[in-house]
Amino acid sequence: MDFLKALAVFFISPFNVAVFLTAAGFIAQRTERTRAAKRCWLAASVIVLIFSQRYVSDVLLYPLEHMPTLNKADNIKPELIFTPGCYFNTEGDVSTISRWSECSLQRLVQASILARRHDVPVIVTGGHFLADRDVSYAHQAETFLLELGMNENKIKTVGKGTTTQTEIDAIGPLIKNKSVMVVSSATHATRLKMMMVKEVREYYFYPVDFHSSGKLKPYISLPSIDALESSRSALYEYVAILKAIVLS
């Protein structure tokens, strides 16, 4: 199962598909299948050219990040704030702040701001899924929130969960029939709502870590690695939403 998951994640990336097709083209050429080789190379080139366009990634991301129903909730009073785990790098000799991924920093800083604004606790989750299996993401997140000035009694640390669903399962008793504001990456809004709406009394979403501007006016730009990565993020999220629908 883990192998199939890794394989699916690999082929969600347009760049990985292009690399695979390029390699297949060279294999076809070595076996004197020239026409097949040219088709593989052409397909690889088209995929890279399309998905490396910033406008294409913007279009893919728009339904996830900028649909009206996904707007952030500003004028509400939650009982709890929940921010799921992202990533913390445990390898290398670097400063602690450099170990945090961008999505982690944005989620935790915004959760801290909202917790102070509404005077409510923050729930942080995440088990032992980091490179160093002895390190819990949630406990690193707790330490970071304390360094941001939050009171210890306003942080609920649940060091469990290696996926979004298992993190939500781990906090089930804490959020049951509560008004909860979730702070997470903008692309996760639809999937998180699907997973949490039956668990809580009221569900609100505060998006961070946007990958697109929300503008859909067509334009052409130079090929961009960032656009390839944004396209991959969007495609991954669509597959994750489909999986959540099938399993629900």
C-alpha cells in the first residue's frame, strides 16, 4: 500500500511525469523504436511547457484557494483554533527557525495571532513523521508558539497523527460539538471541511500559504519551477479530495 501511495504521489507531479517520459523515450530509442521515442519526448516537452506556465497553475489553484465559499472567517468568535501539522526539518546544522517549512510558519504565526485576538486555545497536532522519528511535530509547534509569547495554558498539544485525517481523529474529543476555526494552507479548505464538518458544531476556515493570486486574466510568462510546483500542489489536492469522497 505504501508503495502504491508513493507511486501515485510521484505521478501526480507534471515534472516527474515529464522525466519518466523522457527516460522512456531514451529506452525506446535504444530499442530502435524511433517514432515512440519522439512521441515520448514531445509529450514530455508539452507537459513541462504547459504546467510551468504561471497562468495554468493559477487556474488549477483558483477553485481550491479563491472560491467565495472558501473565504476566511474574520468576524466570528470560535471556541478553539486548530492548525494541523506541516513540516519541521530535523536534519543538518541550521538555526531552529530555518528548520520550519513556509506552510508551518504561516499556520503557526497566524494561529497565534488569532488565539490572542479571540482569547481562545490553539490545538497543534502531528506525531512522529519527521526525518528524526524521535521528534514529535506537535511538541516542536508548541515550543514555537511559546517562543511567540503564547501562554502554556492556551496551547493544547496532541502529538499524534501522521496524516490530516489521523490528526483530526486524534483531536476528536477536543473539538466535538465545538465552534472551531481551522488555520491551514488555502488549498486544504475543501478537504478539511469535508473531514471536520460532522465533528464540530461550527466550522470556520482561515487560509494561509496561498500559491496563487486569484487573478484569472490570461497571460503568458517564462516557464517557472514555482509554477510546476504549484501545479503539482493543486493536482495533489484534487486527488486527495477525490480520495476523501471515496472513503467517506
